Amino acid sequence: MAKELVEKYGYTQEKAAEKLGTTQPAISQYLASKRGRKGNPNYDEVEPLVKAVAVEVAESVAKTEMTQEEFSDYFCDLCKKLRKAGKMPKERLRIQKN
């Protein structure tokens, strides 16, 4: 998601962080692959789905006004589906809603 916004849509890390409801250092870590993959032994299996969703949602965030809450809800639903299918550990970090 962050990579799409920064590389494809020209967002700064700060602007991507603001849109996604996170911090610039978190965006930097996502771009450096230091976040997002950790702790998921099935990452290679779910990566194509996650990337496809990231491309779709990045476009919605960039071209429309998808709110942080809508973004969070979308990814929470994806994570729930992956957990239910046994593809993501249950103890993954949850996005907090303000």
C-alpha cells in the first residue's frame, strides 16, 4: 500500500502516512520491507492477494477520498478472512480506530 502510494502516485512518506493513519517512520519501514511480513509464516502464499488488494486500495486512496476508517475496515476484513483461512497468525497487530 505505502509503496504504491509513494512510487505510483508520487506521495511523500508523510502524505502516505497521513492518508493511512500511521507515521512517516512506519511508512519508511514498510518501504524497506522491515514491517508487514514479519511473523507470518504464510506470507509467500498470501502475498499475491495482499499485493492485489494494496494496488486496488491505493488507487482508491489516491483517486478518491477513502477515509482512514474505510481503509482500516477494508484491511481488517482482509485480515479476518486470512485468519479464518489459517493464513495469518491470530496475534497480528490490529489497526486502532480513533
